[in-house]
Amino acid sequence: MSITYLEAIRAAQAKALADDPRVFIYGQDVGAFGGAFKATKNLAREFPGRVLDAPISEDAIVGAAIGAAIEGMRPIIEMQYADFSTPGLNQIINQAATLFWRTQVPCPITIRLPSGGTSGAGPFHSQSLECLYAHYPGLIVMTPATVEDAYSMLLEAVALDDPVIFCEHKRLYSHLKAPALPTEAMPVGKARIARAGRDLTIVAYSAMVQDALAAAEELAAEGLEIEVVDLRSIKPLDTDTIMASVARTGRLLCVGESFPWGGVTAEVIARVAAEGFGLLDAPPQRLNAKDTPIPFHPNLWLVHRPTAESVCAAARNLLEM
Amino acid sequence: MLLSRVLDEKMAGLYRAGKIQGGVFLSRGQEALSASLGLALRKGDIFAPLIRDGAGRLAFGEPVLDAVRTYLGSVLGPMRGRDGNVHRGRPREGLLPMISHLGAMISVVNGALMARRFKKMEGCVGAASVGDGATSTGAFHEALNQAAVERLPLVLVVANNQYAYSTPNRRQFACEDLMDKAAGYGVPARHVDGTDLEDCLRVLAMTVAQTRAGGGPQMVVASLLRLCGHGEHDDASYIDEELKQSPLGRDCLKVAEERLLREGWADAEAIGALRRQVTQEVDEAVATVQREPGPDPYKENWCALSSRHLTEVFKDLEPAPQP
């Protein structure tokens, strides 16, 4: 008996619907069809009238979620792909993210973004937009890297009184399995040491944690001890855990799947450089996707984003500095 | 209507005297339409006013103090100095605070109405107010379609005041009539003369009642002319002189006043007394608010999240304290 990352997301939504009558799900094809990735499979049948198909109108979908939240509901929005959240960007950043600040009325909405690349998906079905949303005040951005976190963090996202951008990675949907759903969870805002080591810290989040762990395993065969920090949420960003890890290792490599300009990797390095410069034995390094749209062909796609191999290479370079 | 006009005049005066930070946006010319909408709604309904809905806000129950406090940035106002002028509201009381992006409030009203439906609260109406310019936004179309698909009790009021900022209707849309836009979504639409209070009262009351009775979303398009600039910073020199002289350019407040006198429903003395009464109300509100403090940046919590414990602390270098 095992459960996948995708099943965990479905199970968390089923639990949220069962536990709280204020929860409903709204998004494209989420109803009888069960969602493009089947993350809402059978939920429309199990919870009649509470899992609603939406027209292809991301702006209105998010706007409606905000209005419902003001009235005390706790909507879960499924964006069919993270890429399609941009037509709803205005409502997310200007309406949802500003509501509490402006009025003291909270905006408890959860927006699920099926994120990240899969081979052959091309420029418009592969994006990782967490950095875009993390830029705006008033949003929480979660990036679960494990089956357990996918489940417990989604439940926490629904329970929180603030708008949460929940970046779930499509490549983990069926590849990642756990023996069972978790019964306890770390609090949101705390990073996790996914693997302990003393030679170098790799800070990663979402699917890149899995690539970082694979790289650490490979480097372990060469006698190198790599510590992997799984950020879990990128906003808030757990600087303390990162800093403590860098204090142990003296070397920092930060890995993200999004585009290279700015973003999480730049933020992590900026904080470590500003607050922990003396902890560093070598210049902090970062690894991101390339600064082009995401290519369709596997030959190109495989080198566009960081992989276990490129993480390994970057770690080796950094260890030689 | 009169209270809204007098309040507007006071805010414009304070703006010219340099007492108001940011813009002042008057409702002049839209009072009849807006007041009629506010009066047709009732407590428990949802209302998303737009820029020129001063009269509708008051008719819906927004206190004069809310407007004055928001314009003057009083920390005691509903927005506490965090947002200003027409960006005010009380979401918990069904009065939604507009964001500046046009068309964006309509789907928020839809969502509030969906919530009411989930909660099995019947007999509610949600109203959103927009202008001719907002009908060009994607948000307007998405939301109108959404309301139709969900068959929500939405009343969408379009004040066609002939200009979106400085852009005239002919550069804004090419359809014969803005009502045509509703037809595309299966939403019935009505026209109303926005300069005629009686027509506005009749059409808005009828539309809201039909929607309340389960008639689904409806749109009302009002013809009127903006009798001021977009904001008080704008002299509105672009407004066509011919339009000003046309029936569209009539001042709805004057038209209503003339009617009252003609029908003998009120005399000049009664109208004068009413004006003195509302002027006093506005003056008292302003005098009160002028004694109230603005927000204190050192007491501000600078926290955009309701979940305080998840707020990030950015350790920027603070300037060294002065000796």
C-alpha cells in the first residue's frame, strides 16, 4: 500500500471538504471529469454541489473565490496549469493579496498551481511561477516536495486565513510515493533538513529537492556529505534553518526550477550574503532554469532545467572553490 | 443625491485647499442613477460601487464619516490611512472596497452571491457598478458570463458617461449600444435615462426586484454625462461642448429639483432647508475628522498577512539613530 503525491492532494481536498462545510472547489474541468490531472477525481460525486466546473475565465474564477471568502467560505481554486494563473494574476495580487491589509477582512483562498516541467509540455504547460507570487506582499507561497507535505500543507493552506499559492509539482504527481498519509506535520514556514551533511548545503524546494537528494546520493559515493534543505514554503522563507545549515557546511548552492532573474535562489543568496557572510567558505552559487521560454523537445527540455546531473556538477565546482 | 453633491463639493474644496492627499473623484452627474441603485438594494445585499457612486453608497447606508475619514486619511476610518478616497468599503457589511482595476469587482460580487447560495441564504441581490470604460475589460466579460452560467442574482449597472477618463465612446467600443454586450451572454439588459431620477428609480427598483425574485443576472445601461473631470486634477476640457448642451448634459439634481417644484411635492424653502441640513451634516463630519489623527508609521504593524506568525521580517539596514 502506497500513496502518490497526486493522491495525497486529492485526499487532502476530500478531507477538507468532509471536515469543513465552508470549503468548496472551483476550477476548470474539476467537476465530473475530476480535473485535468485527476486531482479532484470523484470529489464532485462524493460532495454534490461543492465541486464546480468553471468557465475558462481565470480572472473571474479568482474574483469569485475572493467574494466567497469575504462571505466566510474557504474556496480551493484549481488552476489547470500554473501557466494559466496569469490571466487571473490581477485578482490574485491586487485583490486577494491586498484585501486583509486594506480592510482587516481576511481572504482565506487556496489556489492550486500544477507547476513545473514535464517532458514535451512546452512553453505554456511547464512554468514554475512561485517567484512571481512570492514577490507580492499578502500571499503565502507553498512548494511541497514530498507526498507528506503535499497532503499536510494543502490542509494547512485551506485552514489558513490568508491567500495561499499552492505550487504542486506535476512531475511528482505519480512518480513520488509514500507508504501512507502523514498523521503529523511540521508547521508552515519551517524548512526541513531533507538530508544531513557537512560539506555543502543545497537549498531546494518543490521537485528540485528530489533532484538535489539524487545528487547528494551520487556524491556520497565519492565520500562527499551534502546537506539538503527543503524550503517547503518559499514565502515565508525560513532563513534561520538555511543559515544554520550554512554555518555547518560553509558552502551554499541554491537550486530552483524557475527562470534565473531574481527569484528564490537570488533571495536565499542575498540573505545569506547579508546576514551570514562570515559563515561562507566560498561564494554562494545558484542553479536555475535557462533564461528562455521552456522548450518542447526532450533534448532541449532536459538541459533547460536543473537536473540531478547538473546539480552534481555545480556542487563539485563549488566544493573545489 | 443632495447629500452626495454637497459632500462632493466639500471634498473638492478641501482638495483645492491642499487638505487632501491623492485624488478626489466626484459623482457629479451620476447621482440619480447611483442613488436609485442604493435605494433599490437593502441591508443584507452586496454592493460594489465604483468611482462615482457617492450617492449610492450613502443610500446603501455608508456613513458620511466613512467617506470623509477615507479622504482625509483618518486612522479611525474603515481604511485607516492604508487606502484612500473611493477605495473604501466594509466588506463584512456587503459594501465591497473597489480596487482600481476596472471590471475586477464584478466577479467578487458573483463569488459573494455564490457563498450566499452555499449558505442557503435566499432573496439576496448583488450589485456592481461600472462605467463605459470597464465594458472593454476582460474582467467585465468573464464576470458577466460567469454570473449568467451560475444564474446569480447580479445587477450590473453600467453608467455610460460618454468618456473613460478622456477617451470618448467612439474610441472605446464599436457596438451600437452597450446593452448589446449583455445579449452575448444571455443576460437581459435595460436602458435608463441617467439624468432623470424618476426613470432611474423606476428601472433600478424593477430590475433589482426581478433579480431578487430569481430572474437571474440583469444589466442596466444608463446614459448620462460626467459633469466633472475624471478626478479633481482633471479640468475635463476634452468633453464635447455639444454633449454638454444636449439632454445628456442635464444635471440630474437640477432635473429632480425642478420636478419637485413643478409637481408641488416640495417648495424652494423645503429644498433650501434640506440643503442647509445636509451641509451642516457634512461640515460637522469634516470638523470631526480634521481633529482625528492620521496613521502613525511607528505604530503601523506593516503586516500584510492575517497570519501574523507567517510574516517575513526583512532585516534591511536601518539608518543610524541621530545623536
